[in-house]
Amino acid sequence: MSRAGFRECQKCGRNRAERFYASNRGRICVTCRKKGRSKAAHENRVVATYGLQRGEYDQLFESQGGVCAICSQPRVQRLSVDHCHERGIVRGLLCRMCNGRLLTAARDRPEILRAAADYLESPPALEVLGERHYRGDPAKKPQPRKRPRRRKS
């Protein structure tokens, strides 16, 4: 039995204050309602935007082992649906770093990514100069420059 001003959520079973319900007749708390809506909203957006059928995002997610298709890092946020901008085909699920930065910087051109891999595996400076080492302290962040204060006129 709930205390005055509280109700039991029929989904999570918690006794929550009245303010956690959208209406006087609401039986599911706002937190549970948002959780359910966000999954459905995501699925609706994926269906409308990328032409995937219901459940295909989850199928692709499971087939990739729940990780980004490029860097294999486990997700922190929902993986993005990556697609080819020329042909429009869905390619896979990527983390935001790979989808938003890596492929964007390479302009979706595989030859740029291959050249980047070659560069990392065989840096030109090693061949020309030999081995040189960075001397800065990687743990030390550069200090921001202080701006001079403006004097009141």
C-alpha cells in the first residue's frame, strides 16, 4: 500500500512521488515511460531514415557483438547507423568517433584510410631522420594564455 502522495509504478514497482507521474490517472512513472519511448522513438527513426525493418538494428548490433564495426570498442552510447552517401546503402553500426570523425575526415575514401594505416606503420620521419623522441610531458596540459584585464574607462 502506498503512502499519501505516492503511487506504485506498474512497470518498475517502485513507490514514487506524484510528481513522477504525467497525469492523475498515470500508472507508469515518467522514468519508465521515457525509457520505453526512447527505444521506440529510436526504432521509428531508424526505420524512417535508413529503411531498416523493425528489429534489424538489434540484429545488426548482435551480429557485430555489440561493438563498433571499425574500432571494436564497446558502446558508451547507442551506435550510429553508418551509410554510404553516394549509394545510400547501410554499411554497419559505428561509434560516434569512428562515424563522426574518422570516416568524415577521410571523406569516405578508402584510399585515405589505407594511406593513414601505411603512415602509422611506416612513418616517413623514421626513414629520413632516424628515431627521434617527443620531449614534452604528455601528462602536462598546456596552460591557457592569460588575457590582460581591460581597464575601466
